[in-house]
Amino acid sequence: MASNGNGINALPDGVLRHILGYLPPRDAVRTSVLARRWRDLWASTTVLRIIDDGRENIYRLRKFVDHLLLLRGGARIQTCVLWFNDMAEQFSDSDVLRVNLWFRHAIRCQARELQLIDGSRGSFFRLHDLPIVSRHLMKLLLSGIQVKGNSLNFSSCPALEQLDIKKCNLSSAMRISSESLKRLTIIDYGNWDNTPVLESMPLLVDASVRIIHDNVDSCGVCNVCHGFMHGNSSCVLLEGLSKAKKLALIAESKTFIFKMDLQLQLCPIFSNLNTLLLRDHFCVAFNLHALSCILKHSPVLEKLTLQLFSKGPKHEMEMKGIYGSEQRSNAISEHLKVVEVKCGVVDRRVLQILKLLCSFNICKLSNKTTHSFNISKVCFHLQKHERQQVM
């Protein structure tokens, strides 16, 4: 290592701490033997990544991280990642408690980005039922976590802008609320016995909700949705998404709790929504009521994309709608400029979509291989072909 003022030793301490943050914690600690200047640099790195790489047992990891956090004290953390794979399946109750303490320690150290990931195939890691309190937290990722009661109450996180919830068990989560959130991603709800309520998120810009499992939705018992659906005028999920400018709703299962939200007396106005993606079952849900209802409640919508049971990125059929000023329907946004329909084949479900678009006077489509064509004529010929096949 250079000692004449050149090389890495010439860098300021802040830059060196940043570099050490990219090293595995054990390697960062080992740099303390390089020289007197390096003795304590590792203890104030701004990035802390505790990642189960399959090479360490629980006992060694537990002992190392406990000592690491003790010696770091209250040094600020910019980014903290707690990521466990197969090791998580072996966690005892005391291990779960310990990891929860690590998580809370990162919050106390003013972490701006925090990730808690259970990448195992076993049960979900249990996050304690305590609200997160931080004036500094800006990004939070939870993956493979069992979330309870108040864990998703972010009323005490005024700086939180991005929340990603992936493959989590939210069966005991009552509400998701944030006055500051701008970007929300929820992928694969997992096992929900109760559907959590998305409360008002006034600053929301970009939101994506993807439902995979069939067992997400049940509303056979009144207390399943916390009384919000029966005798109450509030939505369960859509109200919290209603301020988004860009929204993606993806349903790979046939059942989901949006059905009650989409009742005309409950469905909120999507007052800022200019870009909407509906995919798979959401396009055809409830005899197209979902699509029709959201279109009627999106007064400034500019772009609508419908992706029907075709994964892409290249689709067999891609059609783009032309919505001329002389054809506009008073039922939907006067700002709508682009309507895209992406699918594998034009089957009965796609035909139903095309007929609905036609009812809104979106009557012309074009694709890569043909010139523009009239939807109503396409519907007529497809229906005629179906009748001939039946005969």
C-alpha cells in the first residue's frame, strides 16, 4: 500500500468508508490491520450488508453480527441489507428475536434504505408487530416476511418514498398507510386470511400490484375485510391507489378482493391517473366490469394498455387504438390518446375486450402487419366465424 500520498491512502476518510461498504462485513473488519489510519474506518461504513451466502453457520453469524453492531455503536448507516436464504429455515425463536433487533438497530442508526429478505422456501420470517419510527428512512424492501398489525403503519416515517413488498404474508396486517409514499410495489400477496386496507397515499406517483395466488381473496365472512366492505363506504385497496399517476394492476389468479371496491358507489376517482396497465384476469374480471369501472373513474387518463394472457416482451398480436376527437365518448377521459391491446391470439376474451372498447367509441386499431381496421367489423366477422363453427 502506498504511503507517499499517492494511491488509496490519498483518498479522504469518507471515500474509504464508502468503498469499505461494498466489501462483505468480515473483509471490511479485516482492513483494520492494514495501518493505524484504517483501524476504525470499518466501524463507520455507511453500507452494511449481512447476507447469507451459504458458507456460514447460524452460530458464527449470530456472534459476528452481535459484536459488529456493538462495536459500531450508533454510527449512521446509509443502506442496510439483511438477507437470509436457507439459514432462515433453521432460525429458532431467539434467532428471530435477534434479527428483529438488528433490523431495529439499523433504524436507530438512521438508515435511509433498509432491506429485510427471507429467500428460503420455508416459512416466512416473522417481523415483530411494532410500527417503524424513523425521520430518515426513504426506501424499504420486505421480501418473504410475515407482517403483522402495525408493522406497515408508516405515519412516523415522514421521509419514506418507496415501499416494495414481495412474496410476503400479510394475513395479519391491518393497514398500509403513508402520507409521503411516492412509489409502491406489491408482488404476490401470499397467504391472506384478512385483506389489509390501503389507506390514503396522497403523494403516490407510481404503483404496481401483482396478484399470483388463488387464495388471496375471500369475503365470505364480514370480519375478513375489517368491516370496510359491509355497511361502510370506504374501499379496501383502490382508495389507497387512487392518487397514482401511473398504475399497473396484474392478476394471475381469478379471484381478488377488488370486486367489492369496484362497486360504483365505492370505486374512487383516479384523479391523477394518466397511464394504466391492466393484465391477465384483471382485464376480463367480473364480465369486464373492472375495466369499465376504472375507465369511467379516470378523468385524465392518457394511455391504456391491456395485456391478455401473453407474457411478452414480444406478443403475437399487438394492436394500438386510435381515438379521434370526433369519436370521443363522454363516459371516459377526453385526454385518452393511446389504447394498446397485447395478446397471443384473438379469442373470445379478447373479442369481449374489443367490443367494450367499441362501446366507448374506440373503434380503430392498427398493428405491425396491417393497416388500421375497424373494431366493430372485426367483432362482427369473429362472431360470424364462431357461429359457423358451432353449426
